Amino acid sequence: MHFIAAWRSIKFLLMKLKTKYILFIVILHIICLVLSYFIFQTEKLIFIVSEVAILCSVVISINLYKQLISPLTYLKQGISAIKDKDFNVKFVETGKKEVDELVGVYNRMIDELRAERTRQEEQHFFLEKLIQTSPTGIITLDFDKQIKQINPKALAILKTNPELLETHIHNMQTGTAKMIRIDGLHNYKVQKSKFMDRGFERIFIMLEEVTAEIFAAEKGVYNKVIRMMAHEVNNTIGPVNSIMNTALAQQSLWANDKELMIKNAMKVAIDRNQNLSIFMRNFADLVKLPKANRKQIDLVSLLISITELLHFTLQEKNIEFKFNIPDKPFFILADVEQMEQALINIVKNAVEAIGKNGIVKIYIDFEDYRLDISNSGNGISPEHEDMLFSPFFTTKKDGQGIGLTLVREILLNHNFSFKLKTYGIDDTRFEIKFKEGNQTFPI
């Protein structure tokens, strides 16, 4: 741009010189012709000589004019080529020193511009390729803070979590980074920065999903904690219960009715120890979850058996089951024991969310390969949304905080996508999306 402006200035200057030169030559020769006319009557010989001189001057002036406009012609052609961004146009030398110097400067300039454009195009192509294939989501905004460019990874992230951009990223300060958790399941590292474009600031955003890394770190931590707790509790409960059971078996100790209260207290202590053992076993089940032994199972039959298992519980609480499932089988590849455990937990959570007098709906979508289990409970409060599926997090009074964590581990073990969300009044849904074609692929 600066170069073109400079050439325009030179062109304007040369055009002024051209006009001045023509004007000067014309005025000069008119004066000479007028002066020669005055000596025509008296000095004819001098008149003839002066006319010849004027003619020679005109010829010389024309030749000088041609030499003057020759560089200007080259300049015009060069400027036209630069305007068209055609850096392949080069001039040949004319044999005239002044013009050849101009031609040499122009040709070197064109070579440098062509090389610079090639370097910029190669860098731009490499950068564009890098952005498009990057495992990190990259979003570039224009001067009005609207999306100008987005790579496939960022597009995939925003497609599944559209609220990420509007709710979280737009409110971030430029030059900051933070971790964002969506629906208690997806974790993203987001960085918002800026760069200069033609003298103005523009914003770019980098998104990186770190869900797998965070889940792995969480699992490593609670595995160690649970194993340590289970070891200490079992080592304590076993000998204590053994001693108390031995004491209770000695009838001579309890012959006196005065000792009856101690006997009952020991029985209560044994029951409490057993409950503590079951409590720790639940945690141990989370740690010892084996790799899924996938087989083709009928999800419809599995759901019917689970609802039959919970029939009396639902009847007591006046909770109704509504089915929207097909009469034909819906096959998935899964570990039947793990899937049964996960679905029981999901249905129990739905029942507990309702409390009494409500509806649990079960829906299978053949087209989308999806299972929905919804309930008419109070829903999930906004402050708890991001804590769902977190280990040991619970809103129940006597909850252990491992139910949804176990469900999470089982579904991740099967590589099924899932989410738990409140969509409106009386509509809280646990959605499980099976991979397309999962029904027919053999083990």
C-alpha cells in the first residue's frame, strides 16, 4: 500500500513535469517565430537561418520529449501490474542508461515482492492447515466480536455444548484462562487472547477438552483413598465383630438379666459394623469395576425386568411408570451386569427425585440410538449442575455420593455418551446415546 502511494506521487510529479516541459517548449518556439517574423523584411538571410534553427530545435525538443515520457510509460505499466497483483511482469533493458536504471530498480523490486508474496502464502497455508487440523478448538472473532473463523474441533465442541460460548466465554476477560465444567461431565480449558490485525485488536479463543485427563486424575485419587479406607475399616471390623460374636455365644455371661442391656448394645454394634462393611463394599465396587464384557443384549427386556424389580417401591410412593418403548427388541453391545447396575441407579435416582406422586418416563429412540429416563421431580438446581457426576458429591441426606459416579464409570467403560439435565418443569432427563450401529456390530 505504501509502495503504490509512492508510485502515485511519482506519477503525479512526472505528469506535472511533462505539462511544464510542453508548455515551455511551445512558448519558447512561439517567441522565436514571432522574433524571426520581425527580421523577415530586413534580414532575409538571418530569417532563413533562424527558421532552420527553430526547426532543429523542434526536432530536438520532440526527441527529448520522447526520452522524457519513456520512463513514464514504464511507470504506468509497472503501476498497472502492481495494481493487478501480477508480479511476473518484468521489463527488458532499452540500451538507454537512465531508463535501464529505472528498469533494473523495478525488476529487483518485483522479484522481492514476488518472493515475499510466496513466503506469505506459504506461511498462511501452513497456519491455515495447522488451525484446521489442530486437536485444540480455535475461534477467531472479527472487529465486532462475531465469529470470523472456527476450526472443526471448536465446531464439534460448540455443537454439543452451545452454551459454552454465550454463557462462559463471552464473559471472560481477554488475556485470561480458566477451567469450565458443563453438565458436571465435560471439562474444558479455555484461553482468551488477542492479536493485532491491521493496527486493530482482534480476539481469538482456544478450547481444549480435558475431561478424560480430569476423570483419570479423579479416579486415581479416590482409588487410593477408598483402598486405604477399606483396608483400615475391614481390619478393624473383622476382629471386633469376631470378639463380640464369641462373647454373645457364651450363654453363661448373659444368665443375669442385668446384663441384657449390654447384650443388646453389642448386637446393635455388630449391625452397625455390618452396615459399615456394606458401605465400604459399595465404595470398593467403584474401584474394582472390571472392563466391560460386551455381549449383545436386549435393552427392552432389561428395562422391563428393572421396573418389575422396583414395582412395589413405586406402588408405595404412588409413582407411575410410563413406557414409550417398542414391542420389538432393541439390541446393544454391553456388559449386562454393569448396564443393569447403572440403569437401576438411574431409575432409583429418578424415583428419589420425585419423592411421592409422580411419573417416571422411559423412552427409546430407534432413529437416534438413544435412551431417555425422565422424571417429574423438582429438577436440578443451577448451583448443582456443574457438580453432577463428581465423586462423593450428593444432595441426599444419607447419600454416599457414589451412585452417579458409578453410573459415569460404567457408561464411560462402554464408551457411551450421556448427560443429565433439567429441561423444564417436570422434565429432568438422563440421556444415554449409544454409538450408531451398536445394535448390530458383533463382539
